[in-house]
Amino acid sequence: MSADRSSAILVAGTSSGSGKTTITLGLLAALRNMGKSVQPFKCGPDFIDPGLHLLASGRVSRNLDPWMMGEARVRETFTATRQRSGADISVIEGVMGMFDGQASSSATLARALGVPVILILDVRSAAESVAAVLKGFETLMPEVAPVAVILNRVASPRHLELVSGAIRLHCRAEILGHLPQNLDFAMPARHLGLFTGEEQPISPEALAGLAATITAQVNLPRLLELAATATLPPAEVEPVRHESVKVQARIGVARDRAFCFYYEDNFDLLQAAGAELVFFSPLEDRQLPEGLDGLYLGGGYPELYARELSGNLGMRQAVYDWAQSGRPLYAECGGFMYLTEGIAGDDLGVLPMAGVFPVSARMQKKRASLGYREVRLEKGCFFGSASTVLRGHEFHYSVIDEMPDHIERIYAVNNDSREGYRYKNVLGGYLHLHFGFNPQMAVEFVRACQPAAQWGEKK
């Protein structure tokens, strides 16, 4: 089978804070203004950048994470999304520095997909020495050496002259353009990171200004030529298709400003397994949608909307009653916090939540946990039998009170912790699981949600 040709680039950085997200958003918007259809992707487990990509491109962005999904699933997601979208070019935003993240680094992803790398080179507080930095990026993994750079935070014409001269003398990568140090664009942020796309943190005017700067300062026609050199290996797993699948169960998915952290692949895999996804808002809706067979409460920022969530007594009671009924409910991170007795913080007091788990979630100023996690099920559940292996990511600032012993723990986590709290048919915890590593878990969850399964009938 011959290799697949596609037009794609990966935007990598020398480090976190080098300007990847700002420049990626500018490229998405500028290419769109050129009349190009652009499909965005995000390397790694991040939820926020994909939401911002949607604002700039008008298209849903996908996560590509080799460790959490497996390289075969990464290639399938990239290929299938590109084919479905019919986009002229795919733009992948990297994660941290180009080589950071080990198995899920930007470099690893670029190699897996055969995609050329555009490196964002932050030249602030340096001049000729920048060439040594770029030279290192070119030699560490020669097979994914950056084909071009965009210089960020250039202070003056003289600064540009010094940096460009050194790069042209010592390095192979070409210079596509540069952005000034005083760029009139700021990414709004808070202690938990950037604002989410659902909160519309970037005005259309600011995005238009950024796109205009990129168009004026970056050689976009040359970027498109470089993107056309991408060569994608053939996919190794069957594409996820759900358009003609018979509906087996209706699963309610909490999705609004408070609950907006979901991997799009999870939705695809659930639908391919026969789920009809019914979205609802714990902020705005007073009751659950009718006719549901299962619930999925994803992550987000419930602490920022704790007063509104707490004040929605109808929804809190509906979720509590659902949990007591023994029907399937899966909740992760923010969704798990919503199932506790309350969310507590210095400026919150304790605001009551759904009260399914007999603990409170308490916000801290410092991060409580961050990192990839592998889970082995110690007991069977609606994701699979005992010993099933799942993968995901954990990132949160809250901690819970000590969970009482009568609440089961069914996750054995590779950081020597035990989590995955189960009460009746409710499974909750801080991990964000990616179903792509083990697609059978989506099949098992849909099967458990089918009405006959809940009443113990044979299928």
C-alpha cells in the first residue's frame, strides 16, 4: 500500500511560552482568510487549545497523543479527520518544547505522521546565539529536523538582521517570517491556564488583527509549499464510522461552559458503538433530557460556576436520583467534583453539589496533580472486566476529603495510587480517560447503558 499524501504542518516550539498557541491561531485565521479550509489538531492531552482552534478555524480540533492513544490510533484519527473534513491543509499545534513529553512529544508525533515541522523560535534576549539553539533542534532528531522557523519577539530591524544572518550561516531551516516583540495580541489567562473557547476569550477583532499581522509578516505561500511535502503512512486500524450505526442507547453528555473538556475521539467511539449522544447543560437545564440510558459528565471548570451549579437545585436532584437508580453514570475530574457533596474554596465557602459521593472537593492555590496515567481495573465495571488497561491524563487543583472505605476503588494507577471511585453504578475520579487506547471500553459502556443490560436481561 502506498503512502498517503497530505498537506500538513506541525507548529512546534523551543519551549512552553515560545508563542506556539498565538502563532497557530494566527496561522489558522490567516489561512482561512486566504480561502483555505484548515483542519486543526493538538499534540498532547490539552483540552483548551482545541477550543481556541475552533474559534480561529471554524472546525472542531482533534487531540493527537501517541502515548495516550497509541500511534496506530493517532494515524487513524489524523487520516480519517482529514478525509472527512476535505480540508486544504492540516495544522497541528505542538506541545511544550518540540522534544518535551517523551512518547507524546511533538517530535514523536511529527515522525509518526510524516509531517514537516515549523519551529517557533523565541529570539527575545538573544541574537547570534539563536543559531546554536536552532542547530541543536536540527541535529537531535535529524529525521524531523525543522524545515523552517518563524522568529518570535523580534525587537528591532537590527535584531532581525543579526538573528537572520546567523541562522542563514549556520542552519538549514529557512526563515518563513517574524513577529515583533510588541505584538498587539494577548492570550487571556488565569491560574488554571488559558480561558476556554466556550468562554469566547478572543474577540473577532483581535483575531482579525492577529491574522493580518501573520499575513503581512509570514510567507504563507511558502508555508503551503512546505506543507505539501507531508507524507502520511497508511492507517493501521479501521477508521471510526458511526453514520449508519443503529442506536443502542441514549447517553446524556454534560456540555457547557462548566463542563467542556472532552476528547472528540471519545464521542466518535461511543457513537460507533451505538450511542446517541444527547448534550445538556447542568448550568442552564433544570432537568435531565428524557429517555436517557446513561450519563457522561466530563471535565471542565465547575469551580468557576459553582454558585450557578449549586443554585440549580432541579439538576442537582435529577443527577442524584439518577445515581441512586443504579443506571450507569461516568464522571471525570470536573464532573466528579460535581458529584461530591460540595465544592469548597477560599472565596466560595462550601457550595453544595449533587451529593453522590460523601466528600467535598476543595480548591487549592497550587496544582494537586499533573501527568499521564495508566490504569488497570482491579474489578470489572462498565468499561470492561478486571485487568483491563486504560490510559488517560490527570490535571487538577482540587483535592477531596478522604473517601470512606465503603466506596469501592477499582483503579490501580501507575503512580501507586488507587482511584476510580464506584458507588452503585456510578464511576468517578480525577482521570480524563481517552477511549482511543482501548476502544472496547466504549463498546462496553454502551452495552451497559442499554435498558436490557440495566435490568439484567439477556441480549
